[in-house]
Amino acid sequence: MNDQTIDTAPRAAAPAESEVAQLVSEITKRLTYSLGKDPSVAQNHDWLTASILALRDRIIDVWRRSTKESYAHGRKRVYYLSLEFLIGRSFADALSNLQMTETMRQALARLGVDLDAIEPIEPDAALGNGGLGRLAACYMESTATTGVPCLGYGIRYDHGLFKQQIIDGHQVESPEDWLSFRNPWEFERRESAYQIGFGGSCAAVNGSAQVNWTPGERVFAVAYDTPVIGWRGSGASTLRLWRAQAVHPLHLEMFNTGDHMGALTERYRAEAISNVLYPSDTSPAGQELRLRQEYFFTSASLQDLLRRHLKQFKDVRLLPDKVAIQLNDTHPALAVAELMRLLIDDHQLDWSEAWSITTGAISYTNHTLLPEALETWPVSLIERLLPRHMQIIFAINAQFLDLVRRSDEHHAADLASLSLIDEQNGRRVRMSHLAFVGSHTVNGVSALHTNLMRQTVFAPLHKIYPQRITNVTNGITPRRWLFGANPKLTALLSDVIGEDVTDDISRLSKALPHARDAAFQERFADIRRLNKERLARTIKQELGLTVDPTMLFDAQIKRIHEYKRQFLNILETIALYDAIRAEPYRDWTPRLKIFAGKAASTYHSAKLIINLINDVASVVNNDITTRDRLKVVFLPNYNVSLAELVIPASDLSEQISTAGMEASGTGNMKFALNGAVTIGTLDGANVEIRERVGEDNIFVFGKTSAEVAREREAPRATEEVIAETPYLADVLEAVATGAFSPTDRNRYAGLIADLRRDDRFMVLNDFRSYRDAQRRVSERWLDRRAWWETSITNTAHCSWFSSDRAVGEYAERIWRIPSREAKPA
Ligand code: 26V
């Protein structure tokens, strides 16, 4: 390690003595008076809470100021409705955004506490499954940073995404419990509680469009607010999460007559709504509880935003001028019917006025085209649970189909495919159609995905509304994913291209001229090395395995899914393993294969793939022939914090989904921004990463989405594909016959038999091309100068993927709200 590197430790200006002393006093005060603990007996956990409370005071000042300011100017606000917010930890992020990390470190040191020791104690708030939820969290931070007045609405789940353990190679789930110690970030707002109705009956009000809905059941939605602070404390957004509570938590009469369980039934039934996050991101969650969750948070949010709007602007007709409602996928799609209901039944507007307000305010983002993830609900279920909404949905559908019949497109139009009701599968409401028809703008999340929306799932609707679909390619917040996760790289970049890169991320391009500079390359490489050493320590702790940080760290970390093709990766790993064993003395590029990710608890094949990765790991890691050339690890319990550790330590980023299936991906952007080189298909935002970094700086392989579509139309015999693909037959045979599962030789027979029957995800079809791309990666690695040039080029070209840019595009083109993000990155 050279001398220059030593000084690439985070180099924040030394905090003023008075600041440190002030913070020491605030933390001590909080410990004593808010937690009732004496410093002499305080545990690390108490110090963490006291520190968060002290920091929170500073955030509240910003929060109040920016909220007040936006109200004072009568600004339009965005309400971001999302069933998921995958926040992760907040303490380090908030400290960094307020430039208080060093002040906090020194203040705690004076109290005998180590900041690095207390940070990991904070629970990783996992109120989301994956990409969709993390995107919502990045956007909250970017609205705060760029000054877009924003309130995010969601559910305050008692239990977030399950915890994953790997026991004997299998995924074992246990409940997550992020609230078990109190959550110091949130404020309960008992005064902001709304009644949410379910069931019951409807009666028409004579001579008007109004209907009286008398729900058979009601629950309360109670608000919990959390401030989200922007970069340099420039602003703060609000995350408002709803918790379900019974209107009558205890039926005392029942209790008194001895029916102790019965006395609590209403309470349990109500509280169940905000009890647990549905742990699947694709398979249909057809259960009634899921629909109750969706309506619960949608209704509470709309009632709340209407109340705020009326309080300030008095006139509900001004809603589209002052309010933008963004639907994060179809989970809040009932908003279309609920807003119509509130406007017509509660505010006495007529249908057409209500409709123009609704469509003027609402817009919808689609995040997946996978047929199994497109939500539909049985008409019978909606009729029973939300009778008034079913009436409204039918009326919207009638009006819409009428318009189609009268339009020029009439002859070409296929009414059955346009209808909000799918009549093929026992009458179901297509939530994507409801969201589409009820929105002024519908967006996809990458250029490719948006085009596929127009050509496939939404083609009939697109024909009717050719202007409605637009693209906003996803983004990620550089604060968490570069400055926070990789402070050393941030310090290096600030040093070489100027501090202001942290305020204007587009300046990252100034690193480009340094990409070939040997001295810069060395500093860049040294930082990667330190990050890899840190990850190696975690691997040692978690798995007891020693890994060599000079190996190529090759990471695939994301939800486990057939379309994401961890299976392809592990099969290729086996081919590599065999090749090394066959010629142990060649100059192999030493690789560490890193996997992490959760499988939905009912997704059998995904769980089997986890099992296979672990089985392969135990064979490979115990083989002395391949000892220093190949290692395989599966890190348990993937979450935001683990991503923050792995990404800055990775050399290679695996983005290998079947083309056409990954709507965007956002992990791909996080890796590239940190200088990891992508091996990937032309899918989602990979296409746009290639456009930016240039085709020499990304390893693209596999069928294109058009080729995949054709192959799926008329598949070739898999035996033919296998026969003409070198090594593939041997790999499949080894897995199928138990080479990696000696104690249970049949374990993977079914998995391989399924693959031989139907290569839906192009694992066989893309194998050869993937293997060739991996070989090109290995060759590039051996040319150290070329490798680091590629790596640095990735960082230099990826600022466009900042969520400030993405939020700026939403603000300008969809929400029509001015933001401070004027400069294109
Ligand atoms: C669908 C369903 C279906 C019913 C069961 C519960 C459930 C939960 C979530 C979803 C939607 C999943 C869609 C999703 O997460 N899409 C991901 O969105 C990311 C942000 O746009 C994008 O980067 C990923 O490519 C995309 O897979």
C-alpha cells in the first residue's frame, strides 16, 4: 500500500470543539432524561438511542423549516403511495447527510463509546421486499435533497421482511422484529387517525350520483411520521406510515362474561392489517388480508391528503394543481376508485368532475411485466370487501369501454383485452388496467422496459392512449450508495476532482481523464482492496471461511428468482471448477463467487437454488486443488446493510437476468457507481449502463429480449442446445446425479429434469455466451492496467443514475413541480 492511500481515509474537516461539547451534553441529557439511564450503567443500545435522539433534534429543525416553507409558498406536493419502503439503517446516513459523522464520533469517544460499535446495533428497517421498496426509499431521500415537497405513505409493519438463516444449506425463515426496542426515529400522531371501512352495504341517494356506503367493519389507521433528511440538511421529506388499530380494542362485556378471547377478536383482526409485510415480490398474494392492507393504506393516505389540501386551499377542485399522487406499482391502485368515492360520496361532486380531478392528480409506475406479478383480484372478493368500490370500478370500465367503442381505434380494438375485468379467469379486476385508465401518466422504469410495456402487456391500452406511457429510468441515491457505503472512494474522488462532486454528482465525469493514470489507478485499487478486506472479515465471522482479498470478487446479490438466474451463475461456476481441476496449473484468474439473497418462502425452486449454491460451496471450498483459485460463499440474510458492505468490495457485478424480464434493476447502478464492472444481459437499465460506460467497459452476453421472445415462441429442443454447448452436459449430469449432494443424490434431479424439459429462462440457451463473457472478464483481470481503467470508467460515467436525476424527471414531466435539480447529470 502506498503512502498516498493512507490519506484517503474519510477526511471530513475537524469538528469545532464547541460542536463536540454541545453534542456530548445533548447525548447525555437524552440518555438521562429521555431514557432514564445513568451513563455508568448505559449499554451500547442506550447510547445508540440517545445519540439518535440528539441527532433527531437537528433533523426536526430542518424538517419544520422545509415543511413550513413549502406550505407558506402554497407549493404543489407529491404524495408517494408505496406498500414498501426498504429503508435499511438510518443513523449513519443521517449523520453523513448532516456532515456530523466526525462530530458524533468525537462526542461519543468522550463518553467512552465507539461510534463504529453502536452503528451496527440499529435494526435494518426492511419494510420491503427488494427493488421496488428500495427505490421508494432512494426517492424519499432525493426529494428531500432536491427540494421537491414530498410525503411518502406506506404501512408501518410490525414485522418487516423475514430473517434468513442458512441451516444445512437450506433457507430457514424467522420473523423480523425491528420494533422490539422502540423506534427512536418515529413520531406517533394519535390525532391523525382515520376510519377505514370494510364490507357492509350500499344505498343510492335519490337524485344524485352519491351512494351511502355503510361499512360492516371499521378500523383506525394511526399515523407514524419519520423525517427523511436530505444532503447537507438542505431539506427533509416525511415518511408517514399507517398502523391499524381496532375501534374497540377490548369488548369489556364479553370479557366480563368470561369470553376472554372473544373480547379481543376485533383487536386482533384489525391489528393483523399492519402486522406483517407480504414476503413475496412476484407470486400472487391472493389472500384477503393483502387486499385489506392495500385498501387500508390507500384510503388512509387519500383521506389524509384531502384533509391537508382542503385545510390549505379550501377547494377540492384545485387538487390536480396542488397534489400529485404517485402509485408505486398497482398495490395502491384502489386509489383510483377511492378518490372517486371520496369526491362523489363525501364531497358531492358529479361523476365527470370527479373523474377529471382523479386522473389529473394520479400517475402510476409499473415495475414488472411478469404475468404472475400483475395483480388481479376476484370481483367477488372486492364486492364483498369493498362494495362501493366495485360499483365505481364497473362504472369506470363502462365509461372507458364506451369511449373505446366511439373512438377511431374501435375496429382494431379488442374490448376483452382492454376491459378492467378479466373474464377469462373467473372475473377478476386487472389492477394495472385500473391504474392505467385512472392516471394521466404511466411510466416504466428503464428505456427497454417502457418499450416492452408499449409492445406487450399495455399494447391495447397504449393504442387508445398513445401519449400516456413515458419512461423514467430508475435512480439510486449517491449519498447512501457512494458517500455512505464507500467513504474512502468518496474521499479519493473529492481529493482528485474536487469536494463539490458531492453536491453535483455529474462532476464524477471529471474522473475520466484519470482512468489511465497509473498513480490514480493504484489509489483506486487500494481502496477496493481495503473494502475487500473488510468484507473478508465478515465472511470469516459469518461462515468461518478465510478468503483472499486479492481474488476477483464476483457478486450476485438480489432476490433469488428463476428469471434473475442465480442458477446460470452457479452452473457456470461448476464448469469453471471442473476446468480448474482439469488443468490446475494454468494461470486462472482467482475468483470469489459471492451470492446473497432471499427466496419467497413458498418459492420451491428458488429455495432449491439456494441449497445448490451452498452445496457447491461446500464441495469447492474444501477442495485443495482449487483452493486459491475458486471459492464460493452464500452470505445469509441479505438486506440493505449487507448490500452496503458487499457493493464497494466487488470487482464484478452479476446482472444476468433473462432479457426482457428485469424491469430495470437498481443494484446494477450501485455496483457500477462504485466501479464494479458489469457482466450482464441487455436487460433493464443494463442497456443504459452500456450506453454510458461504452461497450468496452461492460461484458454483455446472451440473447436479446427479442431473441428470447422468439425462442419462447418456438423453442429448440433442449437436448440440441445441450449437445452443442461445451461442458454443459457434464455440468448438468454432475448436479443431477448428486455430485454436490452426496448425502442426498436425488436432491437436484427434479431441478435439472425441469430444465431439460423447458428452458423458459434461457439458462441452457445463454450458457455458452455467458461462459465466454466470463472468460473475457478473467482475461481483462489479468491485465491490471486495463482492468482498473474499465473500473474507473464505470464510476466516472454513472452519475446519471442518481435518483436526483430520476426525481427531477418525475417532478418536471409527471408531477409538474419545480425541483432544485436543474442540471442534467
Ligand atoms: C408484486 C407483488 C405481486 C403480489 C404479491 C406481492 C407483490 C409484491 C411486489 C410486487 C411487485 C414487484 C415488482 C418489483 O419489485 N419490481 C422491481 O422494481 C425495481 C424498481 O423499479 C426494478 O429495478 C426491478 O427490476 C423490478 O424487478
